[in-house]
Amino acid sequence: MENKVLVLGSTGKTGKRVAERLKNLNISTRLGSRSSQTPFDWENSSNWHNVLEGVESVYITFQPDLAVPQALEKINLFSQKAKEAKVKKLVLLSGRGEKEAQACEQVIVQSGLEWTVIRTSWFMQNFSENFILDSILNNELVLPIIKASEPFVDADDIADVAVACLTSNSHNGKIYELTGPELLSFETATKIISTKLNRAISYTEIPMENYEAALRSYQLPEDFIWLIKYLFTEVLDGRNEYLSNDVLNVLGRKPGSFEEYVNKTINTGVWAIQ
């Protein structure tokens, strides 16, 4: 049995996929979530030493996002605890074009441990495993006015890259940017889903202040509203309107397309209206 890999956010979109792949490779894996056998919580560092005991590599995902103000302090503390626990390698999931996330990346880079940073574009799975899912089920997607297209990336590709980085030293000291193979607007992405489902799904964009008010009317937490506003106004301003070859560079194959993602998601039944 190989040495332990700790997967933080092991119930999240990429974490659960990384954990599943490591298990299939017969790599000893420790799950890091609030519901794990040895619970992990970013808000409570008192037992991090227990979670890190005997661990050689860590896949780090931070909830809700590295852009939030408290992330830098927590990533700093975690990297210190990892070093104390004799961890050898840190693989950090980060976001493209987020200066706050890049400050967290530098903590990992300067940690004194082996490291890899994986910067990703918007997950395709936001349409099926996150806040857009309910809109698809209601056949009506309303988003803030978006100025840019996005090279949506499949979480399965992210997980494959993360596992490669966790299990091989050839990716040490690298910063990878992961994108899908095409730039799409949110409207075009929605149309692809609508066409494949053979179901009309309306798409509307409204001013950010109206969108914020709508989120508040659903009693959503303020930190979630702040993050959504940040992502739609800061990150989706055109700075990430380009493609990367890093999925191909790491895996030797092209990234999955949005159409391929839609086809496999339809097969799960998650978009079926009951």
C-alpha cells in the first residue's frame, strides 16, 4: 500500500473525484471533511495535527473559495501544520485570475515543501452540482450581466490532473492552468443543455444589484452573495478569455468539451424533472 494522501474537501466537486481515483489506484487515502472519520474543518485547527498524522501528500481545496478574506490566514496556518507533520507535498486547487488566490498560492510555493498549483476556470459542474442546478430544473436561468466568455472545464479533468500531480514528482514546482477546449458564454452553455435535453430553458441577464437583491430574498448567506458578486464582476471581466494546453500537457489528451459533459450528465438523471 502506498503512502497516505489527504484529500481536503473530499465531499466536494473535485475532492470526491480525486478520492475515488486514488482509491481505484489502491493508494491509501484519508478523507478530509467535517463528516470524515477524523473530521477536518477549516474553522477549527485544533485537530489538524491528527488529520495530518502519517500523511505524505495533501490535495488542498478551500471552501468556499481562496478569494474570501480569511483564506490567506488559514492556508498559511495549514501549510505550517503540514510542515510540522512532515508532509512532503502540497497540491493546491486555485482559481484563474484571482489575485487573492494567488496570494494563497505563494504561501504554498514558499512553504518549503514540494508543491503544485492547479488554477482552474469555471467548473462545468456548476450547472449540475452547484447553484445553477436549480435554475436548470426550473427551466429558467437568471444571471448577472456577464461581459466575458469562459473556457468551462470538466471537474473530471481537474481530478485526473490532481491525481497525476499527487502521484508523480514530475509535476513538482509547476503552476498549471486548466481550461476546457472552447470559450463559451453562459447563454451558449445553457442553450447546449437545453438542446440536448430537448427542453426549453430561458436565459436572462440582469444588473448585478438586482441579482444581489434576488439572492438576499432567498435568505442566502452574505458571504456566499459576496463571493458570487466577486466571481461575476471581477473574474468574469474578460481576463480569463483564453485557452490553456495544460490538460493536454499533463494527461496527454485533450480536455473534455462542454457537449461531452452535458451528454454524460444527462445520463445521471440529475437534470430530469420529477
